[in-house]
Amino acid sequence: MQHARVSMRLGRWLRGAALGAAALAAAVAWAGKSTADHSQFKELKGPFASGEEVTKACLSCHNQAAKQVMETRHWTWEYTNPDTGQKLGKKTMLNSFCIGDRSNEAFCNSCHIGYGWKDASFDFHAQQKVDCLVCHNTGGYKKPAGLAGEVPTTRMEYPPGSGKYLDPVDLAKVAQYVGKTSVQTCGTCHYNGGGGDGVKHGDLDSSLNTADRELDVHMASKAKGGAGFACATCHEADGHKIAGSRISVTASDPHGPLLRGDTVHAGRNAATCQSCHGDKPHKESLLSIERLNNHTSKLACQACHVPEFARGGVPTKMFWDWSTAGKLDAQGKPMLVKDEHGHAIYDSRKGDFKYGEHVVPEYVWFNGKVRYTLQQDTIDPTQVVQINHFEGSPEDPKARIWPVKHFRGAQPYDKVTNKLLVPHTATPDDTAFWFNFDWPKALKAGAEATGTEFSGQYGFVKTEMFWPITHMVAPAKNAVACASCHSAPAQSRLGDLPGVYLPARDHHPWIDRLGWLAVAAVVAGVLIHGGARVVTHLRSGRAH
């Protein structure tokens, strides 16, 4: 027993040393570029009893930072869509994965850039609640799920009674080695939406941390032949407001490239492909320029340049059926069933899953406007419910053909009111589904937290979501081949997508006749020309 305790202490020490070394290495690399060495600031020497104390120290110099953060969607998790009037943001939106945030704040809000948002009492005006370290740490910082965004400062058992322990974070060390945001810091949250690595987006997962050029030409390091971009290279920030959003998408940007930093020019979004490359980027032969650049009036850049998603070795979830959750084994214990690759395909807490790797996207007309099914909306349970609907049509000048991840699932709804329900799942108490497997209790608690009526009668409805694909940009040589779309409908990536005439996929009698007439004219021209050459040659021979 004593040997085991020594081994555990040694293991913790080694992990701490490794994290410290990583932070130090990152800090040393950053120190050569920064004009300030934070390790020399007495305000950051600590010790710190909480993350809030670190924030107070940060604000003693960066005195406008918290105010700026508080005006962003990263802080409020709210956004009113000017096109639809819908109130969106993670605070109120539903999805087909973990379904909803409310009643599950203590678990979900480990990905909030604040400390202590565990319920509706959270003070959004308290500047010390802003978490500077979650974006600006260079290693050794982690916000465990379940602590409402707090970080452990002493060793603690979590969940209580589980026998699992969380090690404390050395806040002083983390604070002294802060730096710019990185792929890793952004990815801590954005890779793990939906409860795991790569679950939600399909084009965002931890493989991008070490991407090679084949996976992503932008995010691969320069040593691996890529551009060495951080997320903020494209998602430019101005006063902590980050360019680009999946709930307010710039679907088309028919302009030339921006001068970097000129983010306000004509109100353009700095995170579009065109902001760097322009809308006519192809510069090969004269014929190629015309042929490829003419596609940009119909196709999003991503339609050709992201041929598949989930290409880095991390699968993405394509299906989640909550209706099967709650099954227990013969001993009355929760089950976890994995496939041959070690991925969970059934979890008593969540239901059945299906995954995909190297997934060929589906394609839709999209003008950037997205309408969501919200909890107050009445649904038709006899139909598949679209949690989000991408607007756009071939006639819309702002619409382009976009690649999307098409996710399917089943989730709970009220059979009397025909409204979707948010279950209370994750916080360890006697109403949370993950801890009692009692749907009525979990749905009632979720309804109370969201201010929704619950009749007590529930069922499960099929749902679907669409996720725009825009990362994992392949090298030009691996772009979608012409014949992948210009082929018979059964083989064409665009299938029966309407609104565009695709040679080889589509046929029109008169166009076909004109085409064959052109072929016949060319053949006739060749024969006539060849015949004339022969006749001329023969006459020339006789003359001699």
C-alpha cells in the first residue's frame, strides 16, 4: 500500500514536471517575440487561491480586457440573429448531441471563458469571473468538466465517491507563462463540443494540433510544409471580438483579398477564404483560369478544397440515438460497449452512436442564414425535425454550394405540447439521468431549469443537424476532381442538387444535339482539311 502511494505521488510529480516543462518551453519560445516577460511581474508570483485572483492580477495591467470580453459571444453565449430575429447562442440553442446547456451548466460550462457559471445566478458583470488563462495559457492549465469552469487548486475527488481524483493547477506558474492564443488553447473547447474529441464539427479535432500538410495546408506547421497558422490568423480579433461564426456565416464573399488588418473594409469578414485569396484565386494556364474561376459564382471554396472531413485519425460522431439510453446489464450496472477501434458505440448514459472517418460531405445551397428549431417551437413528431435549417437557393445571388456534415439522431420531446425537451443529465444529483437513469425525473428537472412545461408524457423524435465544413483544407493536388461532380447522378458528389447544369451529370436534348453537331463539324472539318491536303499533295506530285 505504501509503495502504491509513493508511486502515485511520483506519477503526479512527473506529470506536474512535464506540464511545467511544456509551459516553460512555450514561454521561452514566446519570450523572444513578446515585449514583456510575465514571469518577472511580482503581481503574478502568487500564490493564488483561485482563478479569480489571477484575473484580478491580470486586470491590474490589462484594465480594459474584461470589459471587452464581456461584450463578446464567447462570454454571453447569446446572439440575436438580425436576419431571423431568433435569440441564439449556446445558452439557449438546442443541438442533437448533448441537447442543451441549461440544467447542465456545471458540466457544460467548463468551456465558458469564465469561472463559476453553475446556474442562473451567475454574475455576468463581475470582471474577476473572466478567465484569462483558458485562452492565454501556454500549458499546464485544464478546466475539468463538472466544476462550472473552476480549476482545482487542491487535490479533490470528482465525482464525489468515484475514487477518481483531480490534481491541482499551479496557477502562479501558468500565469507567469501566458502568451498568444494557439491552436491548442482554442481547440481545448472547440475540438470537444458534444462531449468528446471531434464529436460535433467533423473538421475540428485534436489531430489539427500536429497536422501535416496533407491534413490542413494552413494549420500544419512550417516544418511540415504548412503555413503554420494559429486559429487567430484567420479568426482575427479586434477588442476580443473574434471574426467568423457558424451561427452567422459569410457564405459568399465575391471580392478581392483584404489588406490584413483592414477588417472594417465594407463590413467584410476577415475569416473568409476570399479575404486572403480573393474570389478569383486560380492562376494556372489561361484556360484553367477561366474554367476554375468561373466556378466561384456557384461554389464555396470549401466545396472543392475540403474533399473529406475527419481525415486526421479522429472519428466524428454521425449518429446519436438517445432513445436507447438507460439500458443496464444483468447486474443492474451501466454498460459501455466499444467497437474494434475502442470507440464507444453504446453508453447507458447516452444511447447508441455511429462514427465516420474520411467522410465525403453532403452539399447544399447556403446563403449564410441559418434558422434554428428552439425549445419554444412546436414540432411535428411524425417528421424528421431539423434542429437547424440552412437557407439558400440557386436563385439567391448570395448562395453558394457548401459542403456540410449531415448529423442524425433521436432526442426527447413532450408528447402533449410537441416541444423538444432538455434533459438534466450531467451534474451528480438524484435527478440527473447519468446518475439515476430515470427519464421522467431528468426531463422534469430540465424543464424547470429552462422554464418549459413538461406534461409527464415524453417520446423520442428523429432529428438532424447540418454543420458547415471549412477546416482541413487539403493541398491543391488533392482537391475534388472534376469528374467527382461531372459524372452520372449516381456517381456525382452533387447527386441531384438542383439549380446548376452540370455537363456529364445533366442532359438536355437540344444541348446534346448541338454538342454532337459541334463534334460532327469538327470531324468534318478535319476530314475536309485532311482531304484537301491529300489532293494538294497529289496535284503537286503530278506537276513535278
